[in-house]
Amino acid sequence: MNNLNPFSLQGQHVLVTGASSGIGREVAVWLSSQGARITLVARDEQRLKDTHRRLAGEGHAIAVIDFLADPDVSAWMKKLAKESTPFNGLVHAAGVQAPMPIRATSVSHWEKIMSTNVTSSFSLIKAFRQKGVCQSDSSIVLISSVMAKVGEPALLGYCASKGAVESMVKAAAVELAREGIRVNCVAPGVVKTEMADSLKDLVGVDSMEAIEQKHPLGFGTPADVAYAVNYLLSPAARWVTGTALVVDGGYLA
């Protein structure tokens, strides 16, 4: 542990999913500025290369995967660790919101949300804890949402999936504590990203302004989430596991 700065990530190797845009990209860029070596993960190689150009420091890598096409990621992650070094941290920021009223939600739409947000989280946790994949005293951070705790119209699948993620975090934290792995999540309110822009297109400007008014501090930025992730990955959070750190500008209050 760095006694001078317990928030430092110097020398840590962190895998960040969803690193091609939005929160995932900002998390990767910020963590690199704090000394971490990043393995960037997403489906779109060109966008990952764009993120890679923004990283500070050396030794970063790109790994392209589609979690829907390859749900068992254990062999893939073991190969990544073997080709470089075992990971100190995993940040799972890949996800989908896909708003849809209940009457229009098909089973296939529902299952896509669950596969993207829930099954991928399980697969990554299972893969990360393999021998040789992670270091002792490592940390997993999943990106949840305040929608795990409250409801909004047209977000049934998203709310359900994020509720499942937060329950998974608690169970995994208890089980993996003996293996030296902490498991937490960050639950943001509405953050200014492409996902928020698509929500605005769906609900309209007036509705989006009403949603913003529910955030006493206004909408957040991806950096606000990245700072919270930094804390949960760092030695400063060595006694924190199984929790959801709410970063929501006062929305839940």
C-alpha cells in the first residue's frame, strides 16, 4: 500500500470493459492518469484505438470481445493475463439501457438486456477469480445505476438488470473475500453520455429537463463516476466490499 497516497493506482493492471465510449472510456483514461496500466475491452476496435490514444503512460493493451457472442470469457481472460500480467482490478462498464414500454417489450428484448448487463457481469466475475488471472488483494467494480433502487417508466428491463447486478455484488463479495477479492459497484444517476442522449431522443427535451430537476446537483459527468471507481479499486477502499457507492447528484435523496 502506498502510505503517501492510498488512492494511487501506480503499478496496477486494470481491465476496463465498455472502454470504447461514455463512462468506460472516461474510467480508462482517468485510471491511466493515476498510474494504472489498462487493458481496454469492447466490441469496436477502432473506438478502442481512439481511447488508447488518450491514455497516459505506457504498456496499455486492447482486447476485442462481444460478450453476447462469447458468453464464457474464462479462457479469454486467462489468455490475457498470461500474455501480460495478472490483473489487480476489473471494471465492468459495458451495458445497455434500451428503454421500452412494457407493452412493447418482447422476450428477446428482455433477454438481450439481461445478457448484456447481468450474464456478462457473472461471466467476468467467474473469469477474474481464476488462478493466475488476478493478484491477491484485487478489486472488481461493476457499474450499476440508481435504477437498481427506484423505478422509471419504460425502464423495466434496465431496472431489473441493475437490481440483479447489485444483488450479485453482495453475494460475490461474501464468497470471494476469502480469496482476497473485493467486489463493489458504483450506482450513478443520469450522466452526460451517448446513452443519456439516446434517452433524451426517446423521452423528449421537456421530460429530460424534468429528470434533471430530480438531480439537486444536476446531471453528472463520466469523470464523477471515474473518481468513485478509482476509490473502490485503490488501497483506500481495502475495507469496503459488497456495497453500491451511489454517485447521483442527490437523485435518491
